[in-house]
Amino acid sequence: MSDDGTLTYGGYLRLDRLLDCQEPRTEAHDELLFVIIHQVYELWFKQILHEAALLQRRLEEGGSAGALHTGRRIAKILKTVVGQLDILETMTPRQFATFRDALGTSSGFQSAQFRELEAVLGRRGYPASDLRDDPRLRAAIHRRSLFDSLLRYLDRQGHAIPAAVLERDPAAPWRPDPGVQRVLREVYSDESRPAAEVCEMLVDVDEGVQEWRYRHLKMVERTIGAKLGTGGSAGADYLRGTLFTPAFPDLWEVRSQIEETVAHD
């Protein structure tokens, strides 16, 4: 607010607080970049979680157009998140080493919002300590995942999702399901209907997360090589183990089941 009570640009965005949030612990020039990039990640994670909640509501209400709009926004945000790594990679290993010790036990693996995002995407295998210390994560694993919401959307669109799938415990890990894959083959057999486009939108989101994991791994490898990560994490080895593990395996598996056809004029 200005002195006369009118709303200003800086007041609306709370820039006084926002720009005071960067507190590098060393005099190293590149530490400020490191701090800002990671704070921006967390802001984008917050927005993705915000959008994902809307996406699930729209899917479960059967709204194709709204779901497509929201899902595409999430995919665009993920592209932006990946693009930020280009900036971080302008920092050389030696430049990172000038302040790395000051990070202490902090680590990107401690990001509560990214854990929550993984839960929204369907991850359920968290260490007991994570669940004990993070009430939002505990709540997230007991809610339906994004894929569960897709299945409800498809059921509303007239595709017969098996009742046992719709009624399953959302806290249980998802296992690829032949009955669901049969329905997905049916969905993809008629691309004139919006259901196939909605499924492809979720593939875009899944691919965006996998791209982020890959680029994150390469950034870590080029910065610290095979060293342990900050906070004692496994660093690149852990990240490598998360690659090529899709959030929605049935949407990927069904691609190898779609029969080839020959178009005729």
C-alpha cells in the first residue's frame, strides 16, 4: 500500500517481503543465483499443486474442455521449470564449490512440495519419517491420484471402468491393470472424442515430469559428478534410479497394444 492507502504494484505482490527472502550464507557471487532458482522452483511447485487440484475436480466432474485447459497449463509450467536448469547450468563446478559447504544438511530432496506433487501423480512408497513429519503429504496419499481422477472422467464419458478400480483404496500403490488398458485401447480407437485428447494431455504432464528428472540428473552430474549430494543424499545415483518410471504406466503401455491400420482414400 502507498501512504494514501491505494494499492501499488509492490504492495500487491508483497515485494518488500519477497525480495528480502534471499539470504546467501557466503560472499560467493553465484550463491544468489542458486537461492533464487530454487525459490522460483518452489513457487512453480506451489502453482502446479494449485492447478492439479483444479484439474482433478474438472476431470471428476466430466469437464473435457476445462480439464484440457488446466492440464496444458501444467505441462507448460513444467517446460518452464525444465528451462530454468539452463540458467543454473551456467554455474561451473568450481563456482558451486565456492559455497556448497554452506548448504549444510539442506537438500533439494527435502522439498515437501515436490513430494506432495509426486503423491498427486500417484507415488505412495514414502519413508515413514516423511509421512510422520509432513501432514500435507499424509493427506495427499489418502486422496485419489490424478490417474484415479482420469478413470472417473472416463467412466463419466461412458467407458466402463472396472468397479473394483473405481472403488479401490487410493492410499494403495497403483498397479498396471489389464482392464484399464482395455478401456484405454477403446478410448484411443476413436480420436474424434475428447477422451483421447484428455489422455494425451496427461501423457504430456507425465513426460514433463520425466524430462525434469532427466535434466535435473544431468545438471547434478555436470556440477558435482559422482559425489554424494548435500545432506548426505545419494546425489546423481538416486536421481538416475527415478528415471524412466512413468507416473501413469497404463497410458504408456497401451501404446504398444494399439493395432496398426492403413489409411485409404
